[in-house]
Amino acid sequence: MSVDELPDFLTVEETAAVLRIGRTSAYAEVRRWEITAGRHGIPCVRVGRSLRVPKAAIIRMLGAGAPVIDGEAHDAA
């Protein structure tokens, strides 16, 4: 599944799969986001008792690792 095919909001488990990290690590990073008021961790939105991660946040996270050449981000491949 490509990033374009992802739903607009993902569960923490879906986010863990996309980022290829463990479920426990993903939940820890979501908690870190809430505890630090959004300064660190995986961005999330609380809907009632459910946690959802915006696809836009995942795209930003994935883009943050792209090398920057002449002021533009480029794919590492």
C-alpha cells in the first residue's frame, strides 16, 4: 500500500505498520506527543477514547528524513 492509499486518519497500530516500528513503541510515541504538548513523538488526535494519527503527519515524518540538496528535499533512492 502506498502512502497515497492510506486513509486520512490511521489507528496507532496502522501507523506502527507504516513506520515499521512495534505497536508498543508507537503507543509510547503517541503518549509522548500528548505529554509534551506536541513537541515530541507521533502526532495524534483524540476522538473520544480513540487515538488517530493524521496521514499528513506521517507524510511530514517520512519527508523529514529526505536529504536536502539546494534547499529542496529529494528521495533517498
